[in-house]
Amino acid sequence: MFLHVVMLQLSGAADARFHDRVQGYCQRILAECDGVVGYAFRPNVASRSDGLTHAVVAAFADGPAHDRYQVSPAHQEMKTYMAGFIERLVVYDGEIPTFS
């Protein structure tokens, strides 16, 4: 399994309309991108978040599924829309063991 985590510090302009639209993109990605096992945009509740208020957490069947997602129209549109609202981001990409 391949994990993709994007930790975000959002600007004050990220209002309810922004969050609703991002949730719509998440649904599109789940519906349109082959190999996506799970995909969510959620608030970060960690006490040690260092100002990173939200995260996109995605799991893919494998690395090639992640690569296809990166160039998908839904992901490209989401990135373009969100760019103006992001003050800082940190990304983790990597293979993880499958838990059973």
C-alpha cells in the first residue's frame, strides 16, 4: 500500500465554501481515480501540529496508482483551487505495510 499525506496550514480565507468544495474534489477523486483505497481531507487535531491545521490523507493500492492520481484531472483541479488558500504544506509519500 502507498500512503500520501499532505499536511496544510490554511489561510483565513479558507471558509465553509472552500471546505465544501474540497470535499467535492475528494468525492471526485474517490470516484474517478483507479487504485485509490481511501481519500480524506480532515482537520488536524494533534496538539503538536505546528500550525498545520488540516491534512489530505490518501491510501493507494500501490505506487503506480499514486502516480496516476497525481496527473488526474480531479487532482490537478483540486491543487489549482486550493493553492491560493495554502500558506504552508508538508508532504509524506511512501510505501507502508498492509495491516491485517
